[in-house]
Amino acid sequence: MKNFFKLSACIIFSLVTMGVGVNVAYSYSSGPPDGRTGSPADNGDTCASTQCHDSFEVNSGSAVFSLSVPSTYTPGEEVEIIVSFTNSTTSKHGFQLSALDANNEHVGLFNNVDNKTQTGEGDYISHTLNGSDDSSWSVVWIAPSGAADDPVTIYAAGNEANGNETNKGDYIYTTTATMIAGAVASPTPTATPVPGSCEAEYIDVSDSKIKLLFEESDEVTVMVTGDDDCAAEGVTVTASLNRKSKKRIEISPESTATDANGEAVFTITAKNKKGNAKVTFKADGVKGKAKTVVKVRKK
């Protein structure tokens, strides 16, 4: 039992029968602790380098651990990432991802799309108990709405477990993939436009990611512009929340018109439920949309 509890902090897999399902739940139901992707921000740590699954050198197994990531991303938009094992003969697998910019700072936010994966504050994402029976997972990374220091590197670590109910004999793998922002036209300085003469074409938000404590509030500004970066005045901007987000935050007002600077100000207030929430902003006549992800924390 002493060894069992010592190992529960890492990705530990056991190929077991239904009769010992309780042991499995304690071993890996919460996934690995943050900071095991092998990235510079993790000091290169994986579960193989923390005296956990250290039977073999990293990437010395016969399986193939890979990432499917597009070469470019659009600021503020979601990016689908697929992480998978192939050529593996075991039935238990796990993973953890992180995303760093060129300065090795965490960038963007991860979001789970089903009960096979999970994330805390969005800097890391990993498998769940339900997901440990799979060898391939799909996750979402939300790019920052502003300029990032490219390239963005996705760091991934994976565990291929042998099912012997110990931390010995398991293979740890790492891999990476990079993305850069798609081409964005440079803004051209212009004179102050005549009110009402600018046709709305683009929408952006001042903060793509904010953190709030319970019952804390913060303001975000939505900017609506037209060609030549003119300010679109009098355009109605609407804020919306999905059902999951409504449990964690409130937004006020739900809609408002832009001022002479093409700006609309919204107040986001956290409720007493921690987790990630997302606000989507849309402007009349504009095809695109802007998003703000809110991390709600107790303290």
C-alpha cells in the first residue's frame, strides 16, 4: 500500500478486471499532475524523470506516439488537436499536453470536448479514467486573440502501460508540433473617421483570457472596425454564453452599441463555481466573432 500511494501522483495504468476497479480509480482517475509534458516550462519533466515510470528511456518503446496539429492557427479561434498511439499492443494509455510560445510561456487555453479528457485552468490537458481505455484523443486549443510570440509549440507526453499493476515496465513517450499564426494584414494609420461612415467588417476583444475569483468582476472591451481600420460606430454587439459557461459567469449587458471609437464595454462577473467559461461576441453585419475565456477560481 505504501508503494501504491507513492505512485498515484503520476500516470499509472493497470490492465485489470472489473473486480479491482477501485484500485484503477485511485491510480489514474484524475490523470497525471500538471507539469509532466517534458516542456521547458516543466523543466523537461515527464513521469519517466520523476522516479515514477522510469523502467526505460523515453521514446524507447516500439509504439508510435504522435500529434496531428495544423501548421497555422487563427487568433481567437479554436484549433483541433489529435494525440494518438499507434502500433501499441497494450489496452491502457494516457497523455498530457501543454502549449508554449517562443519565450516558453504558456499560451492559449486547452478545452476538453468529451469525458475522455480534462483540464484544470487550461494550461494543461490530459486523459480521464474513461479516456484511459483509448489510444487516441481529440482536444481543442483556443488561440490567443492577440499576437503571440510564434512559433507556438505543443508539447506532448504519453504513457503506454503494460497492465502489471505497478509503475514498472511502462513506456513513456514525448513529441512536439509547432504552429504559427496565419497571415494578418497590418493596420494602416488613418484619420479619425466621420461617425457612421465606417462599415463594420472586423471584430476583436481586448482580453482573450482573464482570471476571476468567486464573485469578482472585470471589464472587457470589444472593438468593431472596418476597412483601413476605421472605427465602426453604432454597431450592435451581442454577448452569449453556452450552458456550461452560464453556471460559472454572468455577462452585462447582453448587447450594446459601439461608441464613436467603435468600442463596446461588457462586465463579466464570476459565480461560485470554478472552471473555464467562454464568452462569444458577435457584431451585426460582421461574419467573424471574438471570444474571451474566463478562468474562475475559488482563491
